[in-house]
Amino acid sequence: MTTNEDLDRILTAAAGVPLTGPHSAPADVRAGWLEAVADVLDAAAGELIELAGQESHLPAGRLTSELKRTTFQARLFATALREGGISPVQVDTPVAGWGSGPRPDLRRTLVPLGPVLVFAASNFPFAFSVFGGDTVSALAAGCPVVVKAHPGHPELSRRTAELVSGALPVPGLFALIEGVEPSLTALRDPRIKAVGFTGSTAGGRALYDIAVNRPEPIPFYGELGSVNPVVVTPEGWAERGGEITAGWLESLLMGSGQFCTNPGVVFVPDAAAFLDGIELVTPGQMLNPAIEQGFGKTTTTMAGLPGVHEAGTGPENGQGVRAMLFRTTLADLADDARALDLEMFGPAGLVVEYDDAGALIELLASVPGQLTGTVHGTADGAEPVAGEAVTALSARAGRVLYNQWPTGVSVTSAQQHGGPYPATTSPLTTSVGLAAIERFRRPVAFQGMPDGLLPPELRRERPASSSPGGAL
């Protein structure tokens, strides 16, 4: 566990990293940081994948692809920083006859928020851990990062942190801490200016409450819980029911169901036929005992809800864990919708039969916030319920898919991995993709400033694109 003395040293060093002014790191330097770390992680891939496999029980193939995704993500941010696509500036030159009064010279840029505390996740030991998306996007923004290691993979976390620290040339730019109490102390410390979190709803909400109730509240970007509902239209079911059933089962059980985008609830017009096409297989080993215990508790809770019935169990995996299916009806959910707010983080899903499309759309409008919502229908989506379901889900989810499955979150410019609470604590942002950098920067406008006092990207000898916006 990190000592109080070590934590104070780490936070002091992080607070000492220049965020603005002549000693702050420009975009191309930050790009170099990310590329350097990506290179050392790739070079140590064999060692890291072996450690990750020992601690997470995930197969080598999955870990290999996850590490590649992690280093690709860093290089994608580096490229975007060099090309200027994620470093926008706006310049308004003086206009005497501006409609709201004379417009001054205004130049707007983005600066780092400050040291960021990142809580690593358990289910992705590379992509959402020590050098995962939160760390990469915060470093890309120019923020120092303090990562709280997840206890599910401590040795991997320590070794990854050693490699990251060795590749970064700026003292205080990155550090790893361990232990619950040190992380809570860091969360309350005024030197921390933002938080990234991936984990449970209960744990994330407790940390969020601390962050926003500090004397100086700070943004808490938490990814919490989601059941990721799927709607199968009657026309889609008639056209390719077997394909949809197989695809749902594959997505549901991927990684033993330990994905935040796991499609845990599916609405179908014929539950009996849907379930007849399913054969449950033996799940892989769970990531750690805490997740295994949590899975047992949530499936027990689901089985005890009014109108919910067990619909099938698969073979045991050696830990006493089985894949499980439950079923209910739309009418039962209308009386008690708690099943739509219960994430069974593991190999389990709920099948909901509906016979009234209007009632289904009405229910979708009231589901808790989700990371994803999916519609499976005909190829052209011409059936009315498809459009209505897409509209309803887009009001409740951060990403809406059609005839695809939500597991697998591509790292791109257009990606949105977020959603209304409880999917996240900040639905305006994403934790995956290039837009993730926006969480860790704030805008500053400079008015009437001589060139020598401006940040380099705003100086007149390096013209920026002009903005049509005006003064307020």
C-alpha cells in the first residue's frame, strides 16, 4: 500500500508539472510521450501478457489483442495531436461595427485541467488500466496522471507503471498508487483536479459524491453500470431469427459476460422460440473472486424478482459459475421494472417477450441510462418499430447500433462510450475515442494580448483558423 509520505511526494510532483506558459509541453511533445510509452509496452508484450494471464485468467489471444488496442490508442492520439485535429483554437479579430458592440481581439484555446486521478478497471488489464484510455487521454491533454492500481492485477500494474514511468521524461507526469485509503486521500486532495473511473455503480457513486462535495468540486468521469438493451423487431425475427439468437448469445457470453457493453437484456416477439435456439456453454474463469461473488448476488436477486423466471443454466466452469438465462414479459416489467436496472456482470441475460410494440417503445423511454442500445430488424430498417426503437434508445444511450452487437468498442474519432446516469456520471463525454481528451481540458480566452504573451498556437505569426463566433 502507498504510504502517506509517498502519496504526498507523488501529488507534489504532479502539481509541479507546468500546465501553461513557456515550460508546458506543446502538442508534438505530448505526442512523443504517448509514442514512447507505446513502444516500450509493445517491446515488453511477452512479459506483460504472461503477467496479465496469471492474474486475470484471461486467454493469451484476448490479452494480445487488448495490448495492441492499447498501444494503437496511444499512437492514434499522438497522430491527432500532431495533425491538430484535437487541439482546436478560435480566433476573432477586431471588428468595430460588430452587432453587440465593438469586438476585441479574442483568441481561445484549451489548457490542461491539472493532475488527474485514474481508478483502473479490473476487466481490461491493459485497455482500461494503468495505461488505458483515461491515462492516455489525460496525458494527451497535458495532465499529470496518478493511477490507482486495481487489486485484481497488482503485479501487472506495477510492471506496467515501471515501463510507463521510464518512458516519460518529465518528473511528476505519471505515478502509481495502491490501496483504498491512499486513493480516497488523493481524491480529497486539492492538488487533484479531475477523476477517471471505470467500475461498479455503487463504488463509482460513492467516489463521485466525494469528488463533487469537496470544498473545490472537481469533475468525476465515471463509467458505472449498463444492461445495454437489445430490441428484436417482429420483421427482423421472421427474416433471420436464428442468426439473431446466435449473435446475441455470442455477444452475451464474450469474455464470460465481463464486458461493460454486454447485451444483458433482449426484447423479442417470441421468447419460447428464441430460447429454443440457445445452448449454453461453459463460461471461462471469472476475473477475480469479487466479481464471482457479485455475479452470484445479482443472479440471485434477478431470480427473486416478481415475474422473472429461470430459463436455463449451462455447465459449471470449475468455480461454481454457470451461464444463466432468465425470462419475463413486457407486462411483468410494466408492473416492476427493477430487472432493467440490474446489471448481472457475468455470463447471464434476461429475455423479455413483448406482443405490443407501442408498450415496448413506451417502456424503452423510461429505462435507466445506458452505454448502448441495439435494434435488430430487416436490412433496410423500414418497419415502423425499428425507427421508433432507435429514437427511444438514442434518448437513453450513448451509442445506438443496428443489426450489430455492442461488445467491441472501436477507438475512433466518432466513438461515444458514455451515456445518461447510471451508465456514466457525465453523459456529455466519452471515455473511448479521440473525444475523450475533452474531459481533461478547459477553455481560456485571451483578449487584446500581445503576441509574446500568447500561447504558441494563438500567436499571429502562426495564424489559426478564424471563428465566426462573436463576443458576448
